[in-house]
Amino acid sequence: MATDEFGHWRPPLADLHTVSGTRARDLLAECFYCAQQQTFVRIKQRMGTSWDEDAVRKSVSGAIRATLGEVGGAWDDPGKADLIAAVEILARRAKSWGTPEDIIASHKAQFMRVLDAMEE
């Protein structure tokens, strides 16, 4: 995962060639983790559950899995359209959690670079 000084996620350059559906899904999880880490930590702290990095990453993966399921996508081999639909849902959720618009827009734009490289 690559982040700049403001914590904005960027896909690794090596991943901007041909990307499989599962690699794109994993990169979406990295992107969403970077953007929402503190949100998940705060929720977990309020709930009194573990909020270490592993726990937060599991929650992020669960959110991605559930969202892919909502759009009819497969966790094991999500298609491009499924990932695009999932990104839109995740962006709306992030906005409802108070994530600033510029952070959402930046992460969506960076993830679209991954989707542009995705195998058809």
C-alpha cells in the first residue's frame, strides 16, 4: 500500500498493469482500510471490542465481502462491474460516517486506476 503525506491511498505502480478481479478486490480493501481505518477503530472502541490492526482489517474485509454480496458479486472472483457498484456503495457509507468528500473522491479516483488496469 502506498500513501502520501496526507494518508491518501495510491495503488502500487506494479499493480497498474493487468489486474485480476481478486487482486482488484484486495486493493479495494487496502484503499478502504486507508480511508476508513480511524472510523473502524472508533466504532470498535465504542463497542468495547479489539481495535488492533488485525481486527480492523478483518472488519474492512467483512465490509467488502458484504458489499460485494449486496451487488451480486463473487468474493472469489469479482467482476469489474461488481467492484464499481461496490465502490459506489462504500463511498455512500463513508460519507454517512462523516468522511470528507475530498477523501472519498481521492480514493475513488485512485481505485479507478486499478479498475482501468483490470482484466476484462
